[in-house]
Amino acid sequence: MRTTQLLAISAGMALSSLAGVEACTGISFHAADGSFVVARTIEWAGTPLTSEYNVVARGKELVSYTPTGRNGIKFNARYGFIGLSVVNGDFVAEGINEAGLSAGLFYFPHYGSYETYNAQHNDKTIADLQLVEWILSQFSSIDDVIAGLQDVHVVSLDPSMLTIHWRIAEPGGRQVVLEIIDGKYNIHENKIGVITNAPSFTWHLTNLNNYVNLYPGVAKSQKWNGVELSSISAGSAFHGIPGDVTSTSRFVRAAFFVATAPQRPTAFDTVLQCFHILNNFDVPIGVEYNPGETPQDMPSATQWTVVSDLTNHRIYYRTAYNSNIRCIDLKSIDFGRVKSGSYPLDKDKTQPIEMIEIK
């Protein structure tokens, strides 16, 4: 791909982000059997998003783009992985490797700031959109990722493009958020188990204190000047939880759902729970546009939802076009012999319907 084409893609992604790509929401859960599961949505409200799942074999040579071409850091995959990409097969947005390490990118507009690109450092330079690919192909633990970051320069392909932050998780249940601000790496332990977009992760944690009044269930009855007040319906104890699609409101809502959801017995039960919870974060077409500007050829701004079982090395996904859940079992893949390749998430962009016959 020519640099001019690459920059055009980058500019297009930046423009599209203003129309909803920054609405991604991530959650995570521990199952009773010790399994650890992470999940997320990805939004893109401008056009139907070209997404693929990528099979990357152990040993495959990968090269990063830079603002001047495909001339950045070269690296061979130490670990095979499955990654779901956006726009370009090298731009992996979410994935899991054969060691069970997971990584994903989330847009972080206006708050992140990378170091200035220097062509003299090309042999150690990696594009922000390829950092997930690099992490999954090189490392098996968060500590190894943090150590490896000291040897690379993360840059944007286009200075006008919005910045990114990342969630990295490992099978034991540890997960961190990586944010680059003023060219410095900031690693935040993510004990709340939730991630959205800007502002910074620490800001979101502080903001949760504004919702300390929320709790599950039904609010207790009260008397005001002798008039008894009681709940009209279920869920009154969390009445007032923010319901809009801004990153700040989604973080609060996701944190509440994660904190109040029952622990499921197995990894598979937890995977299904994640899909159900993330139904609440689907962004319908129409809410992010002025009247008359809404795209007509998209069923949803939430273009796909993915859940990764880090313990059992499985990745599940569904799309806006086909809500059936599909699964890739990494343990069934010989990453030393498999052929690397990219494949569309949907063979056909149609929703299968099971017809029920009544006689």
C-alpha cells in the first residue's frame, strides 16, 4: 500500500471517529471455575466497516508502517494469534494469542499524545494502529509487554488522527490500560474491569464517585410530609444512571453492570453473559447524526462484538449483519504450520433466520 493511500485511510478513520468510532466499550469477568473473560464492542458510524479475522502463524514476518511508508520495525511472530482488524489487515483492533494474552485498542481522542515521529528511529518505530499486532505476536505476559515498550517508539501515521489507548489482559485475570500522554507510557492497573474512551482512565475512576448512590434492586419506600413514596417498577435503586452513548456515561453504566452481575460457573456461561450485557451498549444508527444525515446502508453503528476466553484460548464474535455467535478455538490451531491469512467476519452480510414450522 502506498503511503498516500495509507494516509488517506488514516484521515478517513479520524473523520469517522467523530461520527461514533470512539463509542467502544470493554468489560471483563472472572468465572467461578477460575476462567477469565474479556469482551468489547467496536463502533463505526460513518460507513460499513471492512473487518476481517486474521490468522497469524508463528514465525510470520511483520513490518510496521510509519508516516513515510512501510519502513518501520520488522518483527517475526513469536506467538501465533487471531486478531480482528479494521480497514487494513495489519490494523488489529482486538485479539488473543496462543499464550492467552489479549490486547485491544480503544480510541482516546484529544487526551493522548505520542512522541514526535523521527525517521532516524524507523527500525524501532511502530504505528499505534499496529501496536496490538506487535503485542500479540511478541509477548505472553503484561510484564513482558511493559518491558518491551521501552525499546519501541509508538507514533501516529497522521498527526491529524485521533489517538488510541489500549487494554492488555492475561489469563490469570490481570489487566492494564496503556495510555501515552506527552510521549510517556502510563500503565494503569484495571481492577474495575471496564474501559471506554476519553478522558483518561483515572478520570473515569474518579467520576464513579459521583454515582455512589446507585445500587441494584428496588429503592426503599420513604415518607415525605406524611406522603408515602414507593417504587413504581423494578430497577428504581439505579434510577438516574446515565443512559447516553458518551464515553463517560458508558463507563459508569458498564462499571455498574459488571459490579452487580452474578458470577457465572464456567467460562462459556461467562462468555454468554458478556454478550447479553454488551447488548446494552449497541449504538443504533440515527442517534449520532443530525436529521437527514444518517447513513442508510448500515444496520447498527456497533459493527461487531467480540468476547475472548483467555483461559481456554477461544475468541467469539458476532456482527451487525449476523447476530449468531461464531467461535475460533486457538487450541485447535497448529500455529507452527497454519497458513497466515485474512478472512471476512461475515461470508454473507445477511442474518440467518430459523423458521419454526407449526403443523
